[in-house]
Amino acid sequence: MLKILKHLFSCFTKKSANTTDTLDLSFEVNSNFNHASISTHSHELSIDEYWNRWLASNNNSFQHRIERATWISSLSIKKNNGDCYILGTQPQPYIVTLSSCTCSDFQNRQNTNFDYPCKHMCRLAIENGIIAAHIHTDTEIEEKAIQDAKAAEELAEANRLHEIELDKFRLSATNMSNILSIIDEPELPTPNFNGNADYFSSTSFDNKESKYIDKSDELIDKLTDQHSINKIVTIVSQIQDHLVQFKEFLYSKGTYGVDEYNSMHSSDFDDTRDQIQSFLLNDYPDNAYDYNENQKAVVEEKNRVKQERIDKKSILSAISHEPIAQASLIKSLFPDNTSYGKRLCNALIKEGKLQQIKQGNRYFINKI
């Protein structure tokens, strides 16, 4: 990471002939990069007022950016004629002042109530003594970069393996089409009367429409929790009936009802079909996978309980009413897992099926 930073800034900077610590930037910030102008300060506050406001706020997002600022290497910071440039993820460095930064993080928030400084501004504030914070060494930063890269690779691999597992639960194109075909808008005959236009601006209709929308949302929410295809088909059929009933209701109100449907609800069937398709493509595989994992856990637990029951019987069968050394018995029955055998013996003792007696430094057990 540090080698990369050194290489990049070697392209940007050159040493002055007069001093070893004054650097002239050899690149120019073009207009395409500097897409947003540097504002003077936030909400007409002075720089001191701006920083005091956020330092006293205990805002978690701001505190997080201070922490992230401590991981910005000094190699990625250059100052020239009062300006500060910090190398980030973009081809050109960010232009940073104590009141603004050209990074997207700050630009997207600067005119809101959440215009706290970005990590680049915090890094500059640390340089200027406004924030007291420990800057990590270049070695620490390099080690963290390696760790982060490794963690990103591990996460990517875990996601890849998870996607492979999800593939087992993705619906075929045929199954997908069969479910989506349930949502089918019917063609209704145009009524031969106008109806009452005022009805559609009444409280009665508003309530009717609200209930229709709420019921639609409720059914979609219910659908998104499902892992069973049969239940999915049942709920989608309910959604279809619900949509048809509302369309029939509006058509029953005459041509004014048809106009209301065409202007406000003509896309209901298509929109609903899109929602269902999105669920089937994205959420359903996760639901089915989670259910399968839960079922596996249930089966594993049942098998564990069954095996413990069998092993307890083996212990009881190997013991008479005469005391026998507990350690010797466990080692003979469970040579590869003596702690498991000891746990089963203790359970039988608590259940009142075995009795434990200590003789000297040894424990003996016998049936009661």
C-alpha cells in the first residue's frame, strides 16, 4: 500500500531546488474532477464555530470519520500554497480545506443538517491541531491494508460459495413463469352508464382505496416471508383475486370508475407482477436456503438426542450394582471422546439412574 502511495505521489510532486520540505505539485486539477466548488464554511459559521459544533456533538458518524482519518498516511497528504491535497480512491487527489472537501462523502452532505467533516477534513484538522488523535504509523497502515484486503477476499469467497448454495434453490424459468402467469389482468366490458363523478372525491372512496392498498401491501409482505412454493402459489392467487375485485368494483361505478382505474390503477397488475418477480429472483432463494439450514439443524439436534439416548443405555448396560471406576468405564466406551462420556455419566447421576462414590482420589459409579 505504501509503495503504491509513494509511486503515485512521485508522479504528482517534485522537490524544490531551494528546500527539501517544500513541494510543488506537478499535476493540475481539471474541471471534470473539481465538479463541485469549495464552499467557504457550513451554514455561515466560522471555521472555529463549525468544528466546535461537531466536536461537541458526539455524533457517531463524525466520530467514525475521525477514526478513519487516523489511517490516512502522511504520504498521501501534500500541501502547496495554502492548499491541501489528499490522495484517495479517485485518479486525482481531493482538494481539502477545514470547511470543505471535493470528495463525494462531504459534497453529498454539505447542504444538509449532517454536514459533519469527512475523513479528509478530519485528517487536515489533526494536522492543524484542531483534533487530538493518534495517527497510525505507515507500518500499521500497511498492515491494516493487507488485513483489509485479506478480509475482502475472504468475504468475496464466502459470498461466492453462498451464491453457489443459493443456486440450488433458484426457481427454474418454467416455475417462475407459471407463478407469474397467475397475475393476469382481465378484460372487463365498458359500462354503459356514467355513474357519480363526485363519489371518487369522497371520504367513502378514499377509505375504500386505502383499504385496497393496505391489503395489497399486506399480501406482498406475507409473500416475502415464504419458502414453500405451494404457499407462494396460494398467496399469489389471493393477490390476483384482490386486484380483480378492485378493478371490478371500479368498473361497477360506471365510466367514471373506468376513468379512475385508467388514471390511477392501470399499472397495478404489472407493478404487482414485477414485485413478485423480484421476490422470486432475490428473496425466495434466501428464504428457501434458510429454511433448509434450519431443518438440517432440527434433524441434527434430533439425531444428537437420539445418539445420546443410545449411549446412555450403553453406559447403563455396562454397569451393575457393584461400583466400577468411572474413568475406566468412560475410556472403554468412549476412547475418542472421554469428555462426552463424562457428561453422559453426570447426566445419568442427575437423573437418579447412577450413583457416584468417591474413594480416595477416584470416582466409582454403580446403578441405583
